Amino acid sequence: MNPTVMFVRLSENCNAGCFMCYFAHQHGLYNITDEQFDSLIQYMNDKGTYNLIRFTGGEPLLHKNIINYIKKSHEAGYQTSIITNGYLLPNYGQKLVDAGLDQVIISIDGSKPEIHDKLRGLKSGLERIKKGIEIMREQNPDIMLRANTVVSPYNIADMVDLHNMLEELHFNSWSIIPIRPTDSPNTLWAPKDIEFYKEKYNEFLKNIDKHNSVELLGYSKAWAGENDEEISKTFNNQFRINPTNKCNLVDYVRFYIPDKDLVVPCNCAAHRINQIEADYSIESDKYKKADIMAEWLKENGKSHCTGCEPLNAYVADNPKILTKKDFKY
């Protein structure tokens, strides 16, 4: 196996209160240590196949040494990316650019404060995202901007306006993630509103066809399905997105969980590690353990995972994307 992307969970703490996330409003939890990060970089250097480090959390901007980690990664020749709720971008925007950051992935769930700020649990969250983008683009007009959106009954009617806002802000790409029925019983699609959901989904598709300067990544354009049967299953809370056959993504992606000193072969698996049914106790080396886990998930993930993100499912079907340095993932 020749992994190319390393996700690094810098912190389990978060200043946001996202309704679908168990890191919501967490404080005093684990932060990666300098020793752990340096050891990870050394392993990646020795392995020789990696080209991208993606920092995540929790909220990675809460880690006091994130700027130094980005500098170290940049100096070691890796592309760098962060996944952030964006609230602290006005504070860190210039420092991130100066450190050599290549891409910012921002969680954005609405085009209006009354939608986005409520869903993310951050007062003035959308306003601060826009301010942070302005600062970063002033310093580096070419920095890559991607939006991640969790679409649910609470924001499906806003998806057209959200798309238009991302175009106005000159985002490069957009990954859309439908809410999983397993995330919370409060996020289930309501059977009585299925026709309304379908109407809003069709409005979204028509708007995408008219305006497409923001690239929808993977299967994001068809996040609810490609035909009426698939769309009906989605809005009846029968989640459908999975790789077509084997999950080839696990050959290329690794996710480091510092509090467990564990490496897993998928960014989704990092959030559902207890659901993976395999025994890795025979192997103590965390990187070899990840390879064993990858072999199991490649064959069994489709039937055991609770549903891929549309981008992950696409990459699982088209793994050559991860051999390129073009931020299609």
C-alpha cells in the first residue's frame, strides 16, 4: 500500500456546537504533542509516498502549535490543508498563509447567519468566515478554498442560496454530505415533507446546471440520488451512498488519532472506529495495523460502514485521484 494523504487530528476540543458532532463545545480534551507530530512526520518522510497533510479536529485552530506544524510540513515538502469551522480565521488567516498553507476547508451550512450560525452553534460564525477569507485572499489570492456542507432538513431549502454565496466568495470546490439517519433521531427526514425535499433538491440541481464555477467534488452533485428511486430512499432515511464495489480509498488515506496513538485507513473510520469488526491485537505497530485494517475495510467496508460521504465514495471508485496533487479530495 502506498498512502498519499495523512489526516492528523490536532485537537479534540472545539469552540462550535454542531448538532451532528460529538466534539461540540468540548474543552480540556486531548491535543497532539510535539513529539507525536515529529514522529509522524519522520514516518511519512521515511515512507516516501505521502504528498498531503490535512489537519483536523475538533477545531485544529485551537491547537497552540498549529502554525509551527504547518511550517514544518511545508518545509518537509508536503502540501497542507486544514478543516475548520472558520470562526478563528480572522485571528489566524495571515499567519496560516505565511506558514505556507495551501488549502482551507471550511464547514458552511447556510448562506444566512440564522441558518449557519444556529446549526454550527457559533454566534457571528458566518460573518467571521467571510472576514477570514478576505484576510487570507489578500495575502494569497491563489489559496484554495473548499466548503463542506452537511445537508439536513434544517438547511435543504437554503442550498440554492448557499451555492450562490460560495460562487460570490470564489470558492474553488464544494463537498456536500447528507445527514446520516444514524447521527441523531432529531435529524431524520420527515415522511410528511418528502415532496418538499424533492422540490428543493431539484431546485438545487437546476441551479448547479446554470452556475458551475464552484466544482462539486465526487458524487456531491447527486448527494440525494440520481433517479427518483434513489432520491425517495434518501428522504425515507434509507441512506444509500457507498462505493460501487471495493473501497479502494483505504489504500491511499490514513488518519492519525493521537489520544489512542492509532492510525486508521479512512477519515470516516476515525469517527466510528468501534464499528469496525476485526481483531488487530496481533500487530503492535500502528502503521502495519492500519494496513491490516485497510485490507479488511477494502473488502467489507461497503456492507459494514454506515454510509460514505459522497466524496469518499467517489474516490473509493476512482482512487487515481489520490495519486495527483490537485486537491480533488
